Amino acid sequence: MRRRVSRGFSLIVIPAICFAVTFYFGYAAIFGERGLYALKESRGDLAMAKMELGEIRAKREALQHRISLLGDRKADPDLLEEIARGILLQTRPGDVAVPREKAPTTGAPQRP
């Protein structure tokens, strides 16, 4: 009887352990930290990060353009005047100053 129980036990235990290990790794491959669902989420995050990088690069190029206009040898007089007016809030005789929120600077200077 003892042989029979141990033989039956070994016939059940080995496949059960194999099934458990296979189930564990299969579950981890799909739902785990680095599984298929995590891969899909990571790709979405990567796409968002690339969009943000594009926006940051565009802002950087706009700032570099403005910096190039303020070069050491020859500065753009219109840009200098715009910056001075923004900092000093000075106007010419007959000008009217209207306070407004500061607009983000992109590309060439904007005229009101």
C-alpha cells in the first residue's frame, strides 16, 4: 500500500509542480512588471516623452534664435527695444501701456 501511495503521489506532484511553474512564468510574461501589458504602457510613455522633447527642442531653438539676435557685435534694435520696454515698462510720448500676461516666447518677437 505504501508503494502505491508514493507512486500515485509522484505521478501527481511532478505534473502539478510543472503546471505551477509554467503558470507562474506565463502570468509574469503577460501581467508582470516587464510583461506585455507593461510593454504597451511603456511605449505610450515613450511617445509622450518624445512629444515633450519635441516641444522643448522647439522652445530651445526659439531661445537660441533670440540669443543670436542679441549677439556681441550686432544686436537687433527691435529686439533690444522690446526687451527694454518689457523690463522698464517705459513708453514713448503718446503710447498707451496695457498690462497683460506674459505670452510664451516662440520664434520671432511678437508685436502687440
